[in-house]
Amino acid sequence: MCLRSADGGQWRPRAPEDAISQAQRQCRGTFTCVINRSDLISATKFPEIRPLLAQVDVLLCDEDVRTLSGERRDPAFNGRWDPDASLGRPPSSLILFRTNLIEDCGGWRGPSEDGYACRLLQWDLLLRIGHHRRDVRIEHAPVVMVHRREVPAHALKPSPSVMEAIIKRFLNETGQGSTVQATGSSSGTLRLRYQRASTPKASIIVPTRDRIELLKPCIESLLSQTRYPHFEVLVVDNESSEPETHAFLTHAASDPRVRPIRCKGVFNWALSNNVGATDTDGEVLIFLNNDTVVINDDWLDELISQALRPEIGIVGAKLYYPDNRVQHAGIVVDRDGNALHGWRYALREDPGYLDQLSIVRSVSAVTGACMAIRRDVFRKLGGFDETLRVAWNDVDLCLRSWAAGYRVIWTPHAELYHHEGGTRSFDSSPQDEARAVRETDQVRNTHRALLPALNFQSPNLLCDRDQPYLSTRVLADLAERHPFESSLTRAAS
């Protein structure tokens, strides 16, 4: 990327975006991609992506790392293109852009950084194409199309300042510069803080039946560790019988922010939450289990600011077991209707595969143990399905949100502890097991046509365990070509 001086004798460095723009003007291909000079394109894989190219405007392909000895490792197996995840980090992908779109969206632009020019330039272009053009078709091909050269561990990610510059310019150009603050993190990802024009009332709905040892720390943490100023707590009491519970609810109600309400009958989690949602005028509803405890004081600010975005339907939080292992980081629902808490038991400081535990991203569903939704959206969706008395009601609501055109996202910036199963006991009796089977089949049959489009994990990864791992097919394919080493292969063993 150099330019000869006017006298023809001296070469001087040139900005990567200028050199790429000049080179592109001499190209005649329908699609354009940029790679580093030390990267290797997997030409034998082109037949696998050729059918997709006729149907898309932008195609993201996977990549891996080629060591100096020729071995392959650390595959970046991406899922479907996700608008929110794309704001949190540059994609680990080879990206093919339909050539005529590049100039239409402003061409290649800086800033770039030595060693990351291609990745940053294509990230900037992808943001503009993906967020400016409503009619653009962006797809992902689960095919490793490029083998990147091995680099030192400290040089794996571009500097946060350059990433911030790209994102802030993009936000200014889309009219969001005054309402969104991009802040680089130590993990090499970006956090966008959406500023609100007002402070709408939030109604935190907590269903309970006795279990004072769980309910008391939950309510106390809400009142003492929530920085957001305008909220109420509705404790939906499902016929508690213990005197200690009644005494605590009476005491809690002395705080004007707390209001106990009654819900009679057999425990029905969906019904209890619907009763609470009907008895409030809060603009944002927070459904919260009684076995949760707040960790960070801006948890409610984060959930509300995300939920107020017009394209968002439901927002989920990052939940931990008391020992600081991850309990919830989004629910993966595969094409067969199996639901799994992805990344369960990961360490709190683990950034996750491709930073999935560090960035806001789209998910199939989130747990009802802590979810936020605007009241108007909740009413439009019809609330929780009360025929799903205990399980699957949260997943069902999320799938209906997707079907109605509202996205479901998960944020790592709202953190709480969750004593899983405290709100209800786990299904153990034959009657409970039979009910669980019926509820599972009901949700699968209702949403079967929608499920294939809502799995945001790569098909090269299997998600029938708590941590995604490489499928046997992928391992066999890699073994035929080169020795292969990855944390994902170790997880598969």
C-alpha cells in the first residue's frame, strides 16, 4: 500500500483505505473483499459459497489461524449477522461486499491501524451498509474461507480508541451521536450506553410464595442497590402462608416503592406475572424472580435504555450462580425446539467464544428470571401464555416477540445473582414431568416454522451442552487437511 512520488523514484506510505479504493477502481468483479497480504484464501471452498452469492449483497465467511508450521487452529465460527453484536466488536470474518454497494455507501474509509487495516475497514463498511440500507441482504456462510497468519497474543485485537472512533462516527452519521456513548472495555469490545430523553417509570414484578430467605434479600437489594430513580416493586403474593412472609411484606410496604398484591390459586408463574403487569402503569416492565439479588447498581438503567429502543422487544440480563459462575447468558433454541442456557457455568471473567459473554447480542430467547419489556409491547404480544404454567412461558413470549418483528437481545451489563429454582421447585414428580413434556411440545409445535431462523450460533458448533463445541463433522473435515488445535476441540473431548 504505497504510492510512487511524482519524480518516480521515491515510494511513500499510503493510507490503506486510499490504496484499496484505488485498486478497487480497476476491479470488475461483482463482489469485493480485502485481505492481508499474509492471509490465504481457501479457493477450494468457493463452490460452497457460490450459490449464496446470487442471493445476497454481503456475505460473511468464517476464518481460522494458520501457524508458522502450517497448522490450523482457533476457528472463528460465527453465527448469523447480528446488528447489535456488530456494534460491539469487529467481525472475525472474511466479508464479501457487492461491489456497487461500496461506493453507494461512501466507499472505504479510515481510521485504520497497522495490522488491522482490513478488519477495521470492512467493519466500518459493514456498519454503514447493514444499518443504512433496509433492503440489504446480509447472510453468513459457515465456511472457512480464509486462513489468517498467526500473531502474538497481545496483538489479537485493535486498540479501543480506534474502534471507538469508528463507532462514534457511525453513530453521529446515523443521528445517534448525542444519545449513545461508546466506551471501549478492557476485553477489547465496545459498550454502547443509550442515553434516555426521559426517566420512564419501571415496574419490577416479583412473583413469590413464601421462601422469605430468598424474597427478603431480593427486595432489599432492589431498594438499596438500584441507582435508577423511578421504579416500583410489585410483589405478587401467590397465597403465602408463613407468618414471616406476611410480616416482611407488611414491613416492605412501608416503603412507597413497594406494593404487595394478591394472586390466588395454584402456583402459575405466567398468571402471577400477568396479574402484576395488569396492575401497573409503568412504561417498562421488569419480570424478576424472587431468588435474584442485584449486583451492579446500574442494572436497571441498562435494561431500560435497551428496552426503550423501538426495534427491541425483550432484553435479558447476565445472571450468576452464588459462586460467580454464569447461570444465564441467553437461551439457544435450535431448529428442533431444544432450549439451552448457553455458556452456563462459565467463569464470571470469561469473555466467551468470540466475546459472546462481553457484548450485547441477539439471542433466541432470555429467561424470565430477569427480563425487560415495554408495557405496550407486552400487551401487543398478549402477555405470558397462562397455559404454560411453570416452564417455557418465557421462551414462548420471546419467540412471539421475534414473530411480531421485535428483536430479543441479551446484555452483559445488567448483572444479578440467581439461585436457580428458588421461585419454584424443579420438576420431579410424575405429574410435573408430564406437564413439562406437554409444555415443551406445545411451544415446539407452535413455533416450529420460526425456529431455524433464530439460532444465532454457527451450525459448525453443537449446543446440546452448556458450552458450544465443534461438531464431529467439522473435526473430521479439519483432520483431513491439517493438524488442528483449539479450545473448542478440547471441549468436545
